[in-house]
Amino acid sequence: MIDKDFVTAHTKVLCIIGYPIEHSMSPIMHNTAIRELHLDYIYLAFNIFPSNLKLAVKGIKTFNIIGINVTIPFKQKIMKYLDEIDPITKKIGAVNAIKNDKGYLTGKNTDAEGAMRALLNAGYKISGKNVLLLGAGGAARALSYIMAEQVNKLVIVNRTEKRALKLSNQIKKYSGINVEAKQMSNNVLKDESKKADIIINATPVGMYPNVNISPIPEEFLHEDLIVYDVVYNPLKTKLITDAAQKGCKTLGGLDMLVNQGALAFEWWTNKKPNTSLMRKKVIEFLGES
Ligand SMILES: NC(=O)c1ccc[n+]([C@@H]2O[C@H](COP(=O)([O-])OP(=O)(O)OC[C@H]3O[C@@H](n4cnc5c(N)ncnc54)[C@H](OP(=O)(O)O)[C@@H]3O)[C@@H](O)[C@H]2O)c1
């Protein structure tokens, strides 16, 4: 008799594509959820050389891979190969999850809702708040659109000012909220952090292996702030450690990671995964690495 969790010729395949891919926590999270629910699925990771993206999309259809996560550097580039993309994902301009229905590929951004769920689950309300957002890349775009529906004011500060301006103009058109764009500098960070209720880091500054740097000097943080860092490796970044020492409320990137994964998993399998278990497995893994 074959074990229920054994891979067979019926097993459905889920995967993540990216380049590089070895750092990804998605196989650990998703295979944990699959095993716990005893589903006949397996989740794999594929390192796709960037010039092979089009071939990879053909491969997804040929091999009938039914659910796909997309990570750096393909979140934007893959959009042109998809048959359907929901309107908010089109605006965000980045797809991180795809569903394959007999060769018809639909793209979604679950990072945005994953980030919002993480904030809400932590008990942090964003409605009517003044938010200082660091970064204007994929994660920052997802956060901007999802927050634009609720916050009072959004200040987007980015190393490349042009990108911040482009995003702020798009958000203004989308929601009509008060949005400003500024070039990142110590003076700007000092002034804007005084006026902010929430600071969100959506840059990779502080990410492994550069764990001893923070996107904002410690002295600009104050105890009335909520500080949210979307970086999840390390689990506690320098920014989060500094903020906790200053008495701020804090949130790291792990819960966004788990929630964006759980949203995709449910979309593909119609089953709710155990997010506490997924979270625990990632902590075990990152703690060891
Ligand atoms: N927790 C989660 O589930 C989750 C999900 C998605 C992403 N993330 C994390 O979020 C971070 C950003 O990812 P992304 O996909 O948004 O990347 P991205 O699209 O490449 O954007 C990176 C952003 O960070 C800025 N930046 C990069 N290096 C910088 C530096 N040294 N100093 C100041 N700014 C810098 C870039 O500014 P320029 O415009 O000037 O280049 C850009 O705004 C990564 O660490 C990623 O792992 C976490």
C-alpha cells in the first residue's frame, strides 16, 4: 500500500521560478502546508536563467504546473506572457503568483494583501495614519496601492527620486490621497520620520548578508512609531532591533511572506493552509542557516 504522502503519477506540481532561487523559503512553507493537509501536491523551485523566461512559461503549460510563484527578477517581465491579470495587479505592475487552468495563465499580486494581513494580524491599524515608505520597487508598489485606500498621507522616499515620483503620481490618480515623493537623504529621513506614525522599509537594506546596516539612522526613530520592515532574512533586522530599543511597535517581514504564500496556496488548492505551521518551519530554517 502506497503512503498517502508519496509522490505518484497523479501528484500535482506547484513551483517557484526566479534567478537565483536558492534563498527562497517558499518550498519549505508550501510543502509544510501540503503535508499537513495530506494533499497530493508537490512544490518545487526552479532556477531560470533570465533569457529563458519565455521558454519557462511554455514549460509551465507543457508540464501542466498548476500553481507558480514568481520572484526576482521576473515579477514584472512575466506579465506579458500571461492571459489575464487582475486590475489591481496590473496597476501594481508585479505578479508574484500564477494559476494555470489548462494552459490559461492568470496572474496575481498576493504580496500586497499579504503585507496588509500581516499588519492587521499584528493589531496595527493604518486607517488615517501618516506613512513614510522607504523604496519604490516591487514591494513598495504593492504596499502603496493597498495602503492608498486607507491612510491619511503617504510619503515615498527612494534612492532614485524619479521612481518615487512616478509611483506617487500613479497613487494620486488611483486614490486621490495626499502623496509626496522625495529623494532619500538623511535630512529627508529626519524630517519625515518626525511626522510619521508608521515607517515601512521596502528596500533590501539590512537584508542578509548586510545585516549590520539599517535604511534609517536609529536617532530618527521615536517611541510613537510603528516600524515595519518587509525584509525577513534576518528575522530581526538592524532596523527592527533599533526600533524595539527606542520603544517603537515593530513588525518584521516574515508574516508578509507567510501570508502572501498562504493566499496563493488557497487560490491554487482551495484549501486553507496552516499559517502558524508555515511560519514555524521558516523560523526553524532561518534560525539554522
Ligand atoms: N516579506 C515578504 O514577503 C517580501 C515580499 C517582497 C519583497 N520583500 C523584500 O523587500 C525588499 C525589496 O524587494 P523588491 O522586490 O521591492 O525589490 P526591487 O523591486 O528591486 O526594489 C528595491 C528598492 O530598494 C531600493 N534600494 C535598493 N538598494 C538600496 C540601497 N542600498 N539604499 C537605498 N535604497 C535601495 C531601490 O531603490 P532604487 O529605485 O534607487 O533602485 C528600490 O526602491 C527585498 O529585501 C525583498 O526580499 C519581502
